[in-house]
Amino acid sequence: MAVDVNVDVTSALSTVEQVAHVDPMILLAGIGLIALAIFFIFFLKRVIVNSILGLVAFAVLWFMGIKLPFLVTLVVSIIFGLAGVGTMLILYYFGLLG
């Protein structure tokens, strides 16, 4: 039951040498992307939720038969969320939106 330690150490050292030759910019880019994702999720969570709710409200209105202009209302609901959909409904009610 002899274990050949030299083979395991040699393969481990070759792996370490391969990792040592990798560009450190890849590591920095990965860390930067993770930090950016955390920033967006942490600080812009309310904006993202509001935009999703605006899209859901637009879809519900569309399926209920209230046909607002599709592209304009879609963009407004993504940017402004529920307030944008509400504004589009008010404009549609007063005939300012065709």
C-alpha cells in the first residue's frame, strides 16, 4: 500500500504553474463584474421591481382589451414602471394618445 507522493506533488505543481501564467486582468474583470451586479441589485432593486411591475400592468391592460400604442407604452412602462403606465392611461383617456 505504498502511495507515490511524488506524482501527486508534481501534478499539483504543474497546475500551480499553469495558474501562475494566467492574465490577472481576467481575475480583476471577474471581480469587477460581480461588484457591478451587487451594485445593481442592491441600489437599483426598487427601480427593477417597479419596471417589472410596469411591464406586468401593461400586459394585463393589453389582455383586458385596452390597446395602448404598443412600442411607446412598452418603453414608458420599462423606464417609469407603474407611474408610466398610469400616465399613458390618463393620456389615452383624454384622447391625447392615439
